[in-house]
Amino acid sequence: MLTIEAISNYAEALHSGVVVTEPVLDDGGPRIIYANPAMEKLTGYSRDALIGSTPRVLQGKATSRFTLKALGQALRAGRPFHTCVTNYRADGEAYLCEIDIRPVFGPDGRIERFIAFEREVVRRRVRVRPGRNARYKPIDQRVAAEAEGPLARFACFASPLD
Ligand SMILES: Cc1cc2nc3c(=O)[nH]c(=O)nc-3n(C[C@H](O)[C@H](O)[C@H](O)COP(=O)(O)O)c2cc1C
């Protein structure tokens, strides 16, 4: 079993958001049982607010229903799902989020948990120049580096950002 202790040993210091849920997808699920500090920073929700709640609180008007349907189908079939979706922070700000969700199987082959790695996607078409191009926020290089570092073990995220 992927215990909270084991996952927090690994995820507490990461710059990418990590969220772990129970396996039940219906009846108001999946219920969040762990979120790391980077997830608090990304979403603006405290850990206490996230735990016991569901990742659906991150959804809003611009969240693609088409993507969510495909996501739901993949998770129900026990398949991982990697996508970009519009999420909303606690203060209502929308952000584009790359999410890599995967089931964690127990020894009996049943899904015990879901784990997701989440990071903001910041589009950058031009080089950022201080005082100009203010729309384009620089990418957090620490998160990009992590995708190649400890997270590579989980094979999450297709590529580092940029
Ligand atoms: C670990 C985990 C993290 C998730 N993170 C997000 C997220 O950041 N944004 C989002 O819109 N949905 C997220 N979801 C998906 C929703 O919880 C839900 O599965 C999705 O809305 C599809 O199911 P539904 O059709 O029953 O709503 C996540 C699911 C899991 C299991």
C-alpha cells in the first residue's frame, strides 16, 4: 500500500504538485487523502482544505468536459491519463495545468489509490525581456528540472517544459 508516510517522504519537498486520492471515483469521489505543499501553492487551497475534498473543486467554466469525460473513462478502466486542462485556483484564477494521473495497484491487482503530478503550463512564444512581454511569465525552472530528476522514476510528464 502506498502509505501517506511513504508518499510524503518523497513528495513533500518537490516543486511539482502531487495529489493522492482514494480509488472510489463515484459518490463524490475521488477523495483527496494527500496533497503536497507545491499543490497548495499551485491551487491556493490549503492542504486541510484539499484533504477530504475532490479534485473537482479545481474545475470551472473553461474546463473541457470532453477531456474530463475521457479522463473519467481512462481512470475507470485503470489506465493512466496525461493531459492539459484548465483548472481554477481558490481565488478563481484560471490556469492551464498539465496533469499526469495514474492508478497505483495493490498486490491483488486492484486499484488502491490514484496519484497525480500537476504543474502549471506557462506558454512562452518569445523570450521574456524584463519590462516587456509581461504577459509571458517565465517558467519555473525548478519544476522543469524535476521532471527530469526524481519524477523521471515515475515516468510522469512526457517532457520537461519548454
Ligand atoms: C489524483 C487525481 C487528480 C486529479 N486532478 C484533477 C485536476 O487537477 N483537475 C481536474 O479537472 N480534474 C482532476 N481529476 C479528475 C476528477 O477528479 C474526475 O475524475 C474527473 O472530473 C472525471 O470524472 P467525472 O466525469 O466523474 O467528473 C483528478 C483525479 C484524480 C484521481
